[in-house]
Amino acid sequence: MLVMRPMIFLLLLLAGAILLQIFLSRRASRWPGLLLPGVTFFYSLVMLLSVAAYNGNNGMEGVVAALLSVLVLGNIPTVMLLIIYALCRRGERTQRELNKMNAQDLS
């Protein structure tokens, strides 16, 4: 029971972030939809810099492996949000083109 509350909270937070991304991606301007991917990319860079600042005893190969893994894993949310953005923008572009065609057919 102790684990259920944080998991439910995280699921609600994830669902809210996805819904917010969909809402922002469907705006007329393209910039609001790039806000959340930008924030997650910035956060992944902060994670990368914090790993780079840590001077472990793993040698150079260990540090490079840690940096690459943090870079790849830290950008999974960024890629997911950019996919949502691209799908929403593609749908909006198709709708705008249909509206233009309908307006031309009426004239």
C-alpha cells in the first residue's frame, strides 16, 4: 500500500504532462508545443553535467559510458514529447489544408 500512492501520483503526473503536450502542440503557433521538449532536453543536459562533474574511479571508459548512458536515457522523455508534437502538428497541418481546399471549392 505504501508504494501505490507514489505510483498513482507519478501516473497522474505523466498523464497530465502528455495531455499538456497535446494541448500545447495543437496551438496555432508552433512554439508552445516545443516548450516541454525543451525543458526535458535542458534537464537531460543538467543530468549530463552533473555526471561529468562527478570524478569517479572508473577510468576514462567508465566516465564516457556513464555520459553516453545518461545522454541516451535522459532524452527518452524528450523524444517521446517530440513524437507527440510531430503527430499533433501533422494532424493540424492536414486540417488546415482541408480547410483551404474547402474554401477554394466554395469560391
